[in-house]
Amino acid sequence: MASMSKQAAIVGAGRTTGFNKEGRSVPELIMQAAKMAIEDAGLSKKDIDGIIHTLPAGLGVDPRVQYRFAEQMGFGAHTKVLDLPHTGGSSSGYANNQARWWLQQGVCKYVLVVDGGDWRGRYVRGGRSMGASIQSYQDAARNPHPYDWEMVFGTGGPYSIYATVAARHMYEFGTTSEQLAAISVACRKHASMNERACLRQPITIEDVLNSRWISWPHHLLDCAYIAPGEGTAYIITSAERARDCKKPPVWILGAGHAMSYYSISNLCQPSPDGFDIVRQVGTLAADQAFGEAGVSRKDIDCLEVYDSFTSTALMTIEEFGFCKIGEGGPFVEGGRIELGGELPLNTHGGLLSEGQVGNGTLFVMYEGISQARGEAGVRQVKERPMVCVGGTSGVISNFGCTILQGD
């Protein structure tokens, strides 16, 4: 198959203002973001004929949410294809590839990708926790990690499952809590320059280490901040049509997606391919993206990744090949991942400080688009940067990676 590098571009993006002070519902937030993206591209609703609606938090597991969205938006008979991927933090990589394939095959002309949610409507800090009862394990709308396969490991939802992976990384490679904390400190520094961020007060490594334990080795400030509801959207079209839109295109130079196991019970056993709980398939997704783009890791000016936990970000840095597996701890030290450093990470503050709603992956993608467009303000890394955007889901076991650059 011919390369799809620069055969598609992002031409519109929209995101609701943070904090959801108006108390809008999740569908309202997502529709508002979609309207903003359409306007940003200089298009109308009748132009949209493809929809990728990642599964939003706060609506349970609704297998028809994409149809409801199309109906509520008034797209009517214009819509030709609909997709509802449930790939969590790796959703943007999947969506970018899916959209490009549709465009290449002539199935549709403009693909709208949307996400959003309100995690506070599902999990309430200080109240009923994830995994508070067996029922919460059995209810897929409240906990995506099945009781049957995870409870035997003593896990209680994503917090303890991801902590198990982080603990193994520490045991095998000597990664320290201080090194994980450096990621949180860098993200908070970037969030201090971002009006959208929920947490903007600068912090120190000591602040992270002194915050309360959530599930060892993660402290509170090692975990994504559960934010009020929000919606995010962007539009992908072909290279030819991109030139006719209102703003200069953001080119998709390359994209990749790869998955392994979903349950930690399988991840704890080495696979015949050499993958295990701390050696995952992010390398495959990244190699696809970088190979298609024809660029190297050294060409990347900033890295925007899904950071549900500090360890998630650290392992994604390794998986994407910016350092060797096991060397992420030393790599993030000394300001290397801060603005002005060698590889600025999550220049918006990440989920750790800007906050997480929905899958969170489109928040990350939105910042990548902003950087590629030169619209990141004081957080802008350089003019026309090359941006790597990525994420992971499952238990750091499914990955998506996209390389972007402005026109």
C-alpha cells in the first residue's frame, strides 16, 4: 500500500473551555466542541460525512452513542461512516489511521473525531472509589478492567493495576520515586502557563513525594487530576481539500497503532515475541509512525503523551524510542523534559495538571495541533515544530502514535 504520509491533514479543532461551570451534560460538551471544530475549519455540518466518536466517560458503555451524536448534531443523511473505538488513551492514533484510510479509499471527504466526558460523574474523589465493591468490577460502565481477571492480583481498578506496572519497572530498572516526580513537576510548570489547566501552582519533587499515597509507588501527584467535564474535536481531510480550508493544514506525517494483551494476568507472563509487563508494543506503533514519516526521534521538537500516571508517561517515552527501555528514569531528570529542554513533554500540563476527562487522548492531540499551528502562546516550543503525539491504554499495553507538522 502506498504511503499515506502528508496525504491527510487536520484542518479544524475545537475544545470547550475548562471547568464546565455551566454544568453541561457530556453530549452537550462534545457537540459544542464539534461545532467549534467545524467553524474553525470554515466548513458546515453538511460537509461532515465521517465520524469517529471515541467512547466517552460519563455515558456508560453505550454502543450507539455515535448514532445519537450524529442525530443530535443534525448531520442527517450526510454521514456515510460511523465508528466507536474503545481504545482509551491510544484512541487518537487509531482514529488518525482510520480516518486516513477512509479518505484514501474515497469513502468520505471530512472526518470528525470527537471525545469528551465527565469522570466526576463516574468516580468521585473522596466518595465511592473505583473498585469499592465487587459490583463495581462487574459493571463495565464503571470499571473497564474485568473482575474475573484482575481481582486475583489484588488490584482495585486502574490505580492499583498501573501501580503494579510501575513497581515492576522500579524493581527491574532501579527507577526512583524522585524520577517519576520529575515528570509531575515538569507538567505542572507547563500548566502554570496554561489558562485551561486545573492545577497551575508550581510544585517541587518534595511536594510530590510528600503527597499522600494512592497505590504504591504512586503518590497523589503522580496521578492524573480528575477534571470537570469537557469536549474535544478535530477534523481530518485529504491533502487536496485541506488547502481550501480556513486555516493552514496540520499534516499527518505518520501514524501507528499496536496492541498486545488487555489483562495484567497475561502481561505478567512474557510473550513469545519478547514483550512483557515493562516491554510493550509501543515500539511497534512508534516505528510505524516514524517509518512512514521518514523522520527520526531527534527530529521531534516536543512530545505530547497520555499521562494517566507519571509512570505511564515515563514508559511511553521509552516505548517510543526516545531512550532505551529501562532508561526513562535518568532521561527525565535535569530539566530535559521541560520547556527549553531537549524534549519538552506535555507542554499543556498533561492529564497530571491540566486534568483528565473522557479518554484524555484528544486533550493531548489538541495540544499537539496547537503546537503544530503555532498557537500555543507562551508554551510554543518553536516555529513550525515537529510534534509526536501518543498514548496508551489497557495497562500500558495498547499504543497509538502520530507525527504532526504545520504547513
